[in-house]
Amino acid sequence: MFQVRIHGRGGQGVVTAAEMLSVAAFLEGKHAQAFPSFGSERMGAPVVAFCRIADREIRLREPIQTPDVLIVQDATLFKSLDVLEGLNPRGHLLVNTNRDFAAIHLDGAVARLPMGHAQTCPATDLARQHIGRPAPNTALLGALTAFTDVVKLSSVMEAIARTFPGTVGEANIACARAAHDLVRQRLDATETSHA
Amino acid sequence: MLEQIEGSKAMARTIALCRPQVICAYPITPQTHIVEGVGELVRDGTLANCEFINVESEFAALSVAIGASAAGARAYTATASQGLLFMAEAVYNAAGLGLPIVMTLGNRAIGAPINIWNDHSDAMALRESGWIQLFAETNQEAADLHIIAFRLAEELSVPTMVCVDGFILTHAMERIDIPDQKIVDAYLPPYEPVQVLDVEHPMSIGAMVGPDAFTEVRYLQYYKQQTSFRLIETLSQQFAKLFGRVAGGLLRSYHTEDAEFVVVAMGSINGTIKDVIDEMRAEDIAIGLVSLVTFRPFPIRALQEALAHARDVLVIDKALDPGMGGPLASNVAIAFRNMDDAPNLHSAICGLGGRPVTKASLSRLFRQAMVQPWEGPHFLDLNDRVIAREIHRRGKARRAGPAAENILKILERERAEKARARAEAGGA
């Protein structure tokens, strides 16, 4: 079983991100369970959502405490919460920021993860550019597919299309692809420089 | 068709397939997306021949359902938590009048203190109202139970509550099979009321009944429920045959054949318990589970049979009767009354007001119950330190203030200290 935890703030589409990820996994024939951390819904308040993916029926109903993948939609959360709590030491970390890990004081935590398992993505900037509003969720799902094999980019794009029909969906799909390409290019560049 | 869909939406779609003719709802917190979902299906014509009535309160929602049902319509509504309590008088009336209304209860806690999260307090508060109460283990079953509920309610002419864990199921998005209309129609025939208000054949429903007949009318309510066990099992078997999966029935046993230690629980927590049992079985621990689907009528005979070989029974309650303990534990104890070699009964209260119930905590609980059983109810993951501080503080002054606010203050202070320590460690 594979477990994903998504942190963000109310209004950033955190719950929708977990749901779209579960749809992407479903499209690949897997069992998936997406659920929010149940709180009072307020704009700006910290929100957590979860997604489990497995090859068989998922019976477990506890919140995800030891995620294999952690997606952080708002880097300011690191100041108020222990966002990294429970992250699998072999897991993956994806943070929405247009700075690098050192600038947001995460270089220590990143160094403890395997090489290439932590990535940044300027998802809010990409969302403004492609969608016209600062909703970073679809960009981050796209970026996730560039450095993990949780789900394929094509499945994420189909999940976005099902969630947001029409032009909104198209813009979000373009955003996800751009984020994927950005992270992929960065990884390719690193691999080349190491070769 | 298999879909990746939110529990509430899957229920809404399935309820629509049951062809309700009147749906009344008061769409305010506490509610789920269910009535919103069926509302959309009525508006876009997917659910034809159905009147969707927005009412002014939960009391009105069920009152309108009572009127609609008495007039011969298949009536549905949904509520949760305080909403159920606000309609309490109508809940008893629907049962007393024998009107087969189906209602979803998105189980949530009841205040005070104010809390919007999941537990079974609402269902337990009205367990003696005369409704049939069915508890869903999964979202698939939550959807399926509605199809069974309409059939059961209408065959018995007793209202039926489908209890679904709020948030844990209602807000989870999962793989759910939404059945074909044809199969639902084959299982659930059109509503044929046993009593109906009809201007062609005038009569009244809801007479004033004095001491000379009240007991007899009430006894018939009891008789109807006590003779419904076989029907509940038959409807579940017929469902399995037609839909190709298990839903409903009185209870389900999991690895109980050779189990000396058996857990009894209701609702979605059974999924997590099964995972714990699998892990303990891998260690050769003889542990099993009875997942209770039908809470009212309470299946005493079926429970006795399911627990016949158990030496210890641990009952998990997601509700608390402050003057007694766990309501489900109290009910299971009645099943053991006058029984030779009755198993030892242990009670645990967990998941109150949305507290997550983890595999780790359950595993610890089961192991402790085996080697070191306790007296009275055990409160899972109780923060003893906070309790001790608050009890100590209350002992010192009469005007000790509200417990809820005081405990929140203690927790807030602890969180702030932790955050400060983390910041200092991060800066070092």
C-alpha cells in the first residue's frame, strides 16, 4: 500500500488534489481512498488530505501517519506545523515554492532523504500563468509524476479532465504538464551533470 | 458501474435508483452531500417523479416525510447529529405510525461541547425510537444498504435508518459500484403501502390511544421488530444473489471459528479492526471479529451463536452513556443474560468526537484485554495527564470554570511549547 499526505491551506484545493490523485490511481485499475482531515472549513486554515493507493481493497480508516509521499502546497506551514512528521525515510517530498530548499530551511531534512526524492515546484506561479488563479494543486500532481511512479502523468491529466470539465480543465491540464516538464528537466540536468 | 466517487455522492446516486417520490431536506450543517446530490438529480431530471422539498428545519423535514409517506409516497430524508435530535419527536412518530421512511444518518457527535466530527452518539440517542438501524462498514455497503432499507422498511412498514460514519465514509472518495437501474428495480418493487390516506377511501392515521390500547399498539411494534430477523437475513441473501456482493444482514463474522477472543463493533471501524486482526493472526493469536450490521432490532440470537465459542468478548463503542458506559456493550451484555458459560465482557470507548482510531492503538487494546482485562469501560487513547491536571484543578476551587475551555487551554499551551522547542532545535 502506498500512502500520500497533502498539506495546504483552505482554498488551495488540498482535498480536491487528494481526490484527483485517487481518480488517477482508479483509472490505472488500482484501489484508492482519498479523504480529508476533517475540520471546520475556513479559507487559509491549515488543511490536510490523504490518499491511499493499493492493489487490493483498502479497509484501513486511520489518518495517514507515515506517508510515502508528502506534498506541501504552502511552504509557510513549516513554521507552524511539524509537516514532515512521520515521513517514510525512503519517501518522497514535494514542496510548492519558487525558492530552493536551503532558502526555506529544509536542506537538512532533504539531505536525510535519498537523492532526488525531494523536489520543489513553483506551483502557485505556474497556476497563475496557466489557470489565472493561485491554485497549486494540479501543478503539484503533475510535478509528482515526474519523480515518483505513484501514477502516470496521463492518468493525472484524465483525472483533472473528469474533475474540471471544459476550459478550466484544459488550463489545469496544461499547468500539470508544465510542472511535470519543469521537474523532469531539472532531474535530467542533474543526471547529465553527474554522468 | 465502478466509479471513483465520494461516499455521499454514491449514496445520492443509489438513493435516486430507489425511485423515492418525496425527498425533504434541511440543508445546513450538520448535513452531508447526500441531499445536495439527490437534489441535483431531481433538478436535472435523472430522478423523475420526485418532489424535492426544502423545508425550514429538521423537524419539518421528517414531518413532511411522514405526511408524504402516509399519503402513499416513498419518502426519504437525511440528517446527522443535532439535526436528528431536533427532529426527535417526529422520529418517534414515524415509527409509532408505522411509516416506512428511509433516512440516512451521517453519524456525528452531539454537543456540548460543540463538535462536528464522527461518532455514534446520534444513532444511540434515538436507538429506542422504534426505527430499524443498520450500520454500514464500507462506502459500498453504505450505498447498498439504502436499496435493502427501502425494501425492508416497506415490507415491515417500519421506518429504517441507514447509519453511515460521518466524514470517515461520507467524505471519503473510493471505488464504488453504482448498480444498474434494472437490477435495483428487480430487487425493489414500487411502494405498495399497507396503510394510506386516500380520499376515495377515507380513514385516519394517528388516533389518540388511551391506556386500554396503548400497550397493545406498542407491543405490535415490538412484535414486528422481533419477528423481522429472518426477513433481514433473507433480504441480504437476495441482495447478494442479484448484485453479486454482500451487504446488510444481521452481523458478519471474521475469523471467529477458532477465536477465543472476539471483538464486536459497528460501522467503518471494522475495516481497521480487520487489518489489525490479520496482523495478529499472523502471530498465531486466535482473535476474531463480529461486525454488527443490524443494531435495531438487536439480534440477540445471532450474537449468541456468533459468540458461542468465545471466552472473551471486547465490545467497541463509538458513543458514551455518561451514566452507564458504552451503549453497545450494555446491549451485548443483555445477549449473555442467563447464558451458561457466558464469555467475559470487556468494553472500550473509542473514536469519540472524531478522534482517529489507529491500528496501533487497537492492537495495544486487544493485547491488553487478553492479558490484563479491566473493569468498566476503557477509554482508548485517553490523555490521562490532562485529565489528572483538570481534576486536580477542579478540586482546588468551586468556581473552576468550564472543563472544555480549560482542557483546550492546557493543550494549546503544550502545543506552543512543542512548537517553540522545534523552532529552537531547527535554528540550532
